[in-house]
Amino acid sequence: MSRKSGERVGPLASRPGEAPTLDVDALLGDPATQVIVCCGSGGVGKTTTAAAIALRAAEQGRTVVVLTIDPARRLAQSMGIERLDNTPRPVPGVDPAAGGSLDAMMLDMKRTFDEVVESQASPEKARAILSNPFYVALSSSFAGTQEYMAMEKLGQLRKDQAAGWDLIVVDTPPARSALDFLDAPERLSGFLDGRFIRLLLAPAKGPARLMTAGVGAVTNTMAKVVGAQVLRDLQMFVAAFDTLFGGFRNRAQQTFEMLQTDETAFLVVAAPEADALREAAYFVERLDAEHMPLAGLVVNRATTGVSGLSGEQAVTAADRLEQQVADGDGASGSATAALTAGLLRLHADRVKRLALETRMRRRFRAAHPHVPTVVVPALSTDVHDLDGLRRIGELLAG
């Protein structure tokens, strides 16, 4: 039976009135968890979260492959790899004491599309498709292609039994909307199976011959709009690609159904910002509607560790020190007083930021009280090596 959205994956603990706490180590240690999908809006730290989770799982004994989507160069270097590409490569420096391992790869959207064509079409038809200008444009820049190919690559990794991975960690594409990852297969399949595409495939024989005049009028009009050569390229592409339509739909459906099973766990990643948490809430609701197994919410780069003076007290003290400097009182210590006043104002800003983040998290919790959550504090430096990823993993594990 599939886990429902918000259903506990491992031991959870919470204080009265607080959201349940996400137990990341219980999630990673559960052998039934074979796919973890990190999703959320762009710029919230999905890629770093995915890499940190994958490394922690590997050093706890899992055999892991992490699929990242266009990671920053520093992240590839943090895993000791000069560059990531469409082929899984071992990550050096992973502690092998627990018997685990970690491979990493970066999605190459076009190469993945080419592999699908080459595996599904005859050599002659594959060459015709791969050299077609319309296919080149579709496989490189069509809206939704990256998200769809991420799903394709996930399906390929899941079926690669020879590699021996027992956990796949997926970093979803940095789309404008976090929903694009789930919508992409249906959108691309709908385009390839749309009325206009079918019009281009309309036969000129048999009963359909009566429609030839109408089809010809449409194609003649299109030729005037987009150009005859472009239309011929499109028709040749559609004719060659027609036999692959069913395969695209079937694989998309299979992958979508796999994501609904209890072997998958979704982690929604957000920053403590209004837009990111709003997107996270929307995605949580979509996962629930699609019966996708939600493990919990990760709030990255949160303000923490603020104690001592309240914001108002810090501002009052800073005002007093700055006035003393302005009046010339204690001139010998004016530099120290000015520096202290600046630090007090930074503290006041930090207190204000913490209060704002706390209110936003409380609103999310009120709307989704059963979503397990872990809050990861902001680090003072960027992650640039495996130790940095290990530190993120420790913070994720609480």
C-alpha cells in the first residue's frame, strides 16, 4: 500500500503545537525507500540538498546514484568530479566503512532524448529523426523537454539492475513552477499526439482521401506562414517519429505510477521566504491530490541561533551609542562604540528576520499540520567540498 501525503516514514518527534519533525536518517535507512525526489521552486537549494542526502545515505551503507539537474560547477567540484555528464561516475572520497557507494551524474537533456530515439527506432529511422532540424530544436529547447527527460532518465536508472543501486536521489529541474516536473510527461505527450500533428500525418489514401483537399489547404496556409522548408522538415519529423508516440506515453505512465508507490519519497525543499513557501504549499497539495508519497518539508537557509537582546532593545542601545559618538562623549572609544552600534543593528535585523520566518513557517504549518518538517540553518560559507555536504547532511538529520 502506498504511503499517503504526510504519512510518517520513520520515527517522528514534535513538541506540542509544532509540526512533526522529519527524521531524515530513518528515511535513508529504510530499505523500502528506493527513490527520493527533491522538488521545489528554483533557488531554494534542491541540488545541494539532493547531493547531501545522497552522500549521507552512501556513508550509511546505501548504494546510491544522484541525478542532478544543471548543478553549479562548485557542486560538481565538491564531489571531487571535474565535470558531471549523462553517465553515472563514482564520487571519490566517500567513506566506505559502512559498505556504501555514491555515483553522480548530470542530466544531458538532448543526449537522453537521443538515447530514447536510438533505443526505440530502427537505425535508419533513428538517423532520419536525429538529423531532422525540427527534432534538434525540440530536443534542445522545447518547453518541458528537460522535465520530461528527467523522468525518462529516472526510468532508465530504475531499470538498470546491473548497476546495483538501491537508492536513486533525483534533483528536479529548476523550473519556474515546481509542478512542471509532474506535468511535463502529459504536456509533451499531448503535444506529440495533438490535433495539428495528426493533421500532418493525415493519409492521402482510402476513406481519408475525401479530406485531402482540406488538409492541403491547411498545409498550404502553414507553408506561407512558417515557410515550405520548415513545414517539410516538420512533416518528415512527425512521419518518422509517429511510431515512437506510444512508447513515450507508456513510459511516462509507468514512471508516473512508480512515483506513486511506497518505494518513492518526495522531499519538498523551500527557503524561508513567502514565495518559496507558497510554492511548497502548492506542491504539497498537488502531491496529495496525485497520491504521491510525501516524506516531508526541508526549509533551507533559515535564520537560527538568535538570543539575548530583543530587536527593540538592540536598536535602543545602538541609538544611544551613536548619539554618544555624535556628542563626542568618550572620544577615545568612539570607534569601538560605532562598531558596537553596527553590530547591535545587525542583531536587530536578524531578530526581525527570525520573527518573519517564524510567522511564515507557522502559517504553512497551520495549513499543513501533518507535514513533517526539518529546518536547516544558513551556513556562513558556500558548500565547496564533501565535508560541506556532510555538514548539510548532519543538519538535515537534526
